[in-house]
Amino acid sequence: MRTFRDPALMQRWCRERKLAGRRIALVPTMGFLHEGHLSLIEAAKRRGADEIVVSVFVNPVQFGPKEDYATYPRDERSDLAKCRWAGATAVFLPTPENMYLPRHSTYVNEEDLSKGLCGARRPGHFRGVCTVVAKLFNLTHPDFAVFGQKDYQQAQVIRRMVRDLNFDLDVVVAPIVREDTGLAKSSRNTYLTEEERDRATAISKGLANFRSVAKLRRDLERAGLKVDYVECVDAGTLEPRKKPGKGCCVLVAAYCGKTRLIDNVVL
Amino acid sequence: MRTFRDPALMQRWCRERKLAGRRIALVPTMGFLHEGHLSLIEAAKRRGADEIVVSVFVNPVQFGPKEDYATYPRDERSDLAKCRWAGATAVFLPTPENMYLPRHSTYVNEEDLSKGLCGARRPGHFRGVCTVVAKLFNLTHPDFAVFGQKDYQQAQVIRRMVRDLNFDLDVVVAPIVREDTGLAKSSRNTYLTEEERDRATAISKGLANFRSVAKLRRDLERAGLKVDYVECVDAGTLEPRKKPGKGCCVLVAAYCGKTRLIDNVVL
């Protein structure tokens, strides 16, 4: 397994692999890898990638000024071991300074699907996501890129960006991986106390037994969570749907203590 | 010479050429080709391109609501003949509908170099330029792309975009091609009456004999042109420079009748 820190070297390697006819998969992550991430690498393998490039980069541009950029968990050594174990062929670990050069001034904005849900609560978040993902696409020349369904809105926004900007690659969305309790795997789960981790299961339980937005919201509040949003939307357009049913996605963002958790289910 | 109208077919052809080891040059144009454009194709040849893809697309997104999108001159048959004659190996002529699908919602914004000069007078112009050029890059996988120095600010904005988003290609900027009178070649020159064409030469004459911004502005006004801007800026950062000198670029935008003309000189 190769590791790259310099974007120019990462790009050259991928360019050469690509010209050699190798099928490249990109798995973009912010590191602190868990089984959710490893399932993305598995998905890349199953789809026949010859090279699986995992990027590990906590992207400052997608964090708001009051968010957890500084404290976001990091463990490079463990990430490298997990990537190797899971079958990645290259890991890309750039620094923020190498990714955002002095006078960086170009951003990619998706202006439709990014508006609601997390986009409404985290201004600039998807601008940061689209920008860094566009950069990673250009640096790694993937035939396809794998994202997790846990970040449902993000996956839809990326799909739209790929379509609108004609990126020559496929977007693959892999299912949510959960703890035995149902809690969606997330690097941020590490912030949770044992008691919070217990209460947080109300989210996945509520989604699994979804009846109505009002009921789900009530259940979350009863479990002591602070609801950021509970919404039922069209799974493709992310437009609000009054009547939950086939083709809908129900999305939750809620604070458990100080930790913001998200989860969703497609009906 | 191949012609493509469908973006997907253009992309497939370029992908295959690229994987076959061919060096691809992109020459993005809005058509109504003149010797300025043909010099870009020449520059691509000289730099050793195996495939020269000329795109001909009047990009609606870079025109303001009161600008000349509808009346911008078009002559597809002549453009194809000129491309063939100049040595293009492929011409890409998409429709606006194929370039901007329903619910198109992703745009590329350069937020520094785009702010002043034409960017200040044409809100949204460089957003449209960056978006369509990013799309063309992804559709044609060029090793390098050739732009004209006549659109000096555009060339700098594109360079920055390529750097910031890590597009894996070089930006080549080719010198301005002029009429015998000095007038910079432009598709919009076709709007000029004979009398206007004569008066318009004050721009190139003023730039060739540049002394000061004030004097140049006076000379343009004396020739009956309506000055949009005359600015002396740092050629790299586009920041205003009080003292003209080496490393400066002097840029002019002026109306000759109803036609907006631009020109520049690097000192």
C-alpha cells in the first residue's frame, strides 16, 4: 500500500495508473476510520477496482467557525493499518496547507440540494464538501467514488455536482453500517459518553419504526435528544413530502449532549 | 476531423484517445472564429498536441440578462471549415440544453481575481466562465488548454481555478492577434460600423503608447469611446498599481457605439 502526502505526487501516481489501464476507486474520508468506512473500501473491491485510493483529510473548509474542526478525532496510524487491512492500495493524507494554497479562491457551489436540511443548519458546509471532493476527483482520476448513505444529503449533492460539472466517474452510495444497538457508525460517536450512546439509539429505532415526523420528533425528545431537524423529503429532489411513502427519505439530525448525530432511512 | 454534439460522446472519445496515450489540447471558444482563435489552434499544434479539440459554444450562463447572448454572432458552417483548415482534430458543438440539464445547480466561483475589472461590471460573468470551462475540462480531459490573452482577466481566473481545484492540465495563454490597424480581433468586432471600427483603434493605439491611466482615458474619450474602465494592475494578482511599470497589466473596456470592446497590454 502506497501513502502520499503531496497532492502532486498523488496525482501523478493516479494519472500513471489510469494510463496503464487500471480502474481507480476513490474513497474520500475524514479519517478516524470505522467499519462504515471499511465497508466503502469493500464496496470498491466488489465493484472491481484495481486501485483503491482512500483519502484521509479533515477538510477545514466544510466546518463552520463554531464547529468541531479542531477537536475532530484523528488517528493516522490506526487509519493506515485499517486501510491496509481492508485492501486499499493507496492512502492520500494531505495537509490543509497543501490542499489550500495561499490565495485559494475557487469554490464549487451546489445551490439546490444543498439548501435545506444540514445545508440550512451548517452554512458553507456543502460548499466546502463540493470543493474538496472536486479537488480529490481531479487529484485521483477515479472511475468511481464511494460515499456512505449515512451522509444522505451529501451523497445527493455530490451526485448532482458530478452530473452538472460532467465529472467522468460514477458515484456509488453504500448502505449505512450500524452498531449492534442500531446506532449509525460515525467518527463522532467517539464523543459520546456511555449513557449518551444509549440514548442516541432512539434515532435509529425511531427511523426503523418510522410512522410520522411528529411521532419521531416526540420519541427523540423523550429520549433527551435535542432535535436539529426531522424531515421527510423526496429521496431524489430532497423536496419536502407531506405524506411519507415509497420514494421518500426521512432524515434526522439531533444533538445528544454536545454531539450532533445524523441518520436517515429511505422508505 | 470529428464533430460531436453530445457531451457523453465527446467525453467517451476523449477518454479513449487519452487512454491510447494521445496528448489532448482543448481550445474553448464561443465560435464565429477569427484569426485570434486560429492562433490558439496553432499554439496547440506547436506544443505538440496529438488531438486538438475546439469547443464552439455560446455559453448562456456567462451572459448577463441585458447582454448580447441572443445576438452574439454565430456561423457554425464557417467555424467547422476554419477548424478543419487550421488543423483541429475534433470540434465539440453542444446545445445549451445538453450542457445545462434540467435542475442544473452547480457552479464554480473564483472569488478573488474575478472581483474587479470585467467581473465588477458583469456580475456572474466569471461564474459562468468557470463553470463552463470546468465542464469542458471534464468532458475533454485535456493535457493543456489554450486561452487568448485578449481576455486577460479570464485567463488569470482560469489559471487560478486550475490551481485551486487541482485540474490535471496546463493553461496556455496565447498572444493577442490584431488587425493591421491594431484593433484586437474579436467576434464582437462584427457589430462595428466602418466608422466605429476606425474610432476603436484608439484603444490599441493608446495601449501601445501607454503613459498613464489618465492620459489613456482622455485619449479614448476624445475618440468618442465611452470608457467602462481603464486600470493598471499587478499582472499576477490583478491588484491596482498606482505606478505603472514592469509586471503591470493595463486593461481597457470601452463602448464603441453599443459594442463593448476589451484590450490590454502587459508592461
